[in-house]
Amino acid sequence: MRCRLMQTVLIAVCLTGCGAAGTGQPLSKADTDVGGKVSADVRSTGGANVFNPYMHERLPSMRGQSAENELMLKQMGSDMQRIEGEAAHRPHWRQELYPVVFGDPKSPHEILVLLDFADPRSEKIWQAVVEASRSLTASQAKIAVFANSRENYGTDLMGLAIWLAYSRPGQAVPYLSHALSRWNAIKAEQKRVKGRAASFTNEYDATVNPSDYPLHYHYLATLRPPVPQSEEPVVARYCYDAGNVNMYQTVQISSYYKVGSLPAVIVDGRVLSSVSAGSVLDALK
């Protein structure tokens, strides 16, 4: 099990290296198959729920294989690795691939929120989606969140949102609002106090003073019920692993829907050119 988990993490890390990190482009040409075409199983018209594991057993894969490689795999009695298979040994793999923080996973309409914690615009875009959700019911639409942060600490923060989505129902949305707001606030305070903001590689980079408690550890104590200190290391390790699986899906989704850069919002398969509460609700009509 540990070997399979590490394999998934390594795949996600490799994707970040050739994907969104620092480039503004979620995928490079290297993440498509030979000839620059996507795999045959993703040649569809798009739309909602394409990446929804609650409604599909087989999800799109944007990492195609050449005909020679496919033939070689078949001769070996195998086929191309897929994220469903790599993650399925984990009990909450569906939440990691498709973290629904609001609504019924099988509701007819879909709002995908693609975040980059390192981009200050993510907070504003997220708040627009939250505002739109106040006019929706759980049976009308769902909100699923994905993140591929240019600064590594975003992976841990996204992982905590996934953990909250199933362990503390209803608390993932306010957590994400808090995390994105605090990220920007800490950056601003670092600039004021130190003259520049650090790159948030780990939880201790995202502090102003040495005595500050790391952002996501602090939040664990505010939950209902709070996480006991003795369990914090286990939750933190899970957050990192789940965040990496989710990061892989963020890259896949970005490529499938041709998202140029993060943050972004996709409503029922359509990438919004301008994000506001009104534009999200209009796209659902």
C-alpha cells in the first residue's frame, strides 16, 4: 500500500514540475501523447461531471501513450496506469479525486473551482463562488475544489479541505475561506515586517513570527469537534498525501478544459471568462 501511495505522490510531483508551477500553463505538450493529441478515451464533447468518480468508473486521462507503448503494455498483460487504480486502495479516494465541499456529488449541475493558493486572486474568486452557493440548494448543484499551488504549502492546505469534506461535513467551505484569506494576510504582514514575503514551501514559511502556530495546525483546534493534539500529525500526513492526489487531478482537469492559468472556475463544462457570483449563477441556468 505504501508503495502505491508513493507512486501516486511521485506522479503528482512530476506533473507539477512540467505543469502549472511557475509557468501559468497547467500542462505542457509533454503531458499529451505522441503527436500532441489527447488519449482516445478523452475525446468527448466535455460538459459536466466528466471527472466525477461518483458518476463514472473510468475518468479521462490526459497522459496518452504511443501506439508502440500501448502494444507493449498489452503484450505484458497490463495497460496504462490510471489515477482511479492508483488511489482506490485509499478509503476516501473519491473525495481526493473530486472533493465536493457543497452539494450532492450526483446533483445535475457542477461548479469546479481550480485554485492556486499562491495567487492572491484565488481568495476573491473563491468568495464569489461562496456567495453564489447561498442561492443554491444541495440538490441543484455541487462545488468541487482542486488546487495546484505554485508554492508547495498549498498542497497541505488543500489536503485539509479534503479531510474536512468527509470528516467534518459543512466545515470545508469556511475553512477554505479562512485559509485563502490568511495566506494573503500573512504575505502582506511579512512584507510589512520583513520587507518581503517568503515562498511558502512548508507550514513554517507561512508565519510572521517564530512563535506563530502554523496555519492549518491552528485551524484544527477550531473545528467542531477539534482535533486532539495527539492526532494532529496523522491528519497532517494525510493532508499532504490527499493534496498530491488532488493536484494530479487539477492538472488533468486544466488540460481537458483548456484552462490557461489558475485560479479558474468551470461551470457545467464551460470555463468562465469572468468570475462573479452572478456569472456563476447565470452559467447554471
